[in-house]
Amino acid sequence: MLYIVSTPIGNLEDITLRALRILKEVSHIAAEDTRHTKILLNKYEISTPLLSYHSHSSHHKVDKIIDILLNGKDVALVSDAGTPGISDPAYTLIQAAIENDIQITPIPGASAVLSALVMSGRPMDKFLYLGFLPLKKGRQTIMKALTEEKRTIVIYESPHRVIKTLNQLAEYLGADREIAICREITKIHEEAFRGTFAEAIEHFTNKKPRGEFVFVI
């Protein structure tokens, strides 16, 4: 069994009882960053062996995890934060497991996408999740396409690109378009800014962007 285990996006208390049980019972935990995952495991006194699995992992690493599973052992896959497969390298391993007829079970939990949506004040019945926008190739094409989008749009962004992305989005969508910017969700400095693109640009120009950002447009 390959368990896809959601872990906290900030506050370490945001993990389910089932997730903790699975992390204790499996043979191995495949982690995006073993050092980061150890912080969570140490808090809950979990000593399950860790395997490194990240975006730069070779096919050999994937094959190693698949071999463990084919030998009848269970593996839990975790990302640095939230639900594996959402803007992280889980897809390759999940596909390999499916190709080898290995059962996959999701262990639901924290998600920055859903958390940002519910605190944004924007419509939630239909939304488009884009993750991180391309840095160069295809970036303007996506932004141009968004001018016709009627659903709520959810985008991840890193702090050093917040102002640049806001300016670019304002150019295509209009400076008076409403946006909610959720920052450091579940952490000490959690913040939800709500206003127009113009107001958001002014706000984060005067207040240096820090932490992890989710745009809800």
C-alpha cells in the first residue's frame, strides 16, 4: 500500500489521528525533505525510517520505493507541507505505483489551496488552481488567458516575486480587480489581505513580502 499522507502546512497540530497512525505503522516514509519531515516525526515520537524522494530524485530512487512496495511493505509518501501531489514531485511515484498495480490510499488533511479559499472571501463554488506560474516561458500566455476566466483563480507565489506578479496580473486583469492574498497560513504571522490589485501592490511595496503566499483572484 502506498499512502499519500497530508501533513501540516505550518502549525504542527494540523495533522489527523489517522495520519499519525499510518506514519507509525508503515515500513518507510518517503519524504520530500527528510530534515523537514523529522521535525514533525520528532514532535510525535515517530521513528519510522525515512527515504528521500524529491523533484531531483532519479528513476533508481523511484524503483527502490516501488521494490519495497512490491515486497509487501507499506510506504507513506509525504511532502514538505500539505497534500502530496499538489505542486510537488509526488506524481511520478504515484504513476509508477499505479503501473505496478500497487494500491494507493489518500490520507486527507491540510491543504493551502482550500485553506486560502475559505479565508479569502472569494466565491468557492468553482475555482481554477494554477500552482506556481511559469517563471518565463508561457507565463504571459497564461495571464492573457485569465482575462476570460470567470472562476475564482488560485495561485501560489514566493515572497521575492509577489510585487512582480501582482503588477503583471494587474496589467492583464485590471488594477481594480479584487484579490485576496493569504500569507503564512496556520503560522504565527498568518495574514489575509483583501482589496484590489492596486491596493495590494501598495500594501506589499510598503511591507516587505515574507513567508508563503497564496493569491485568490
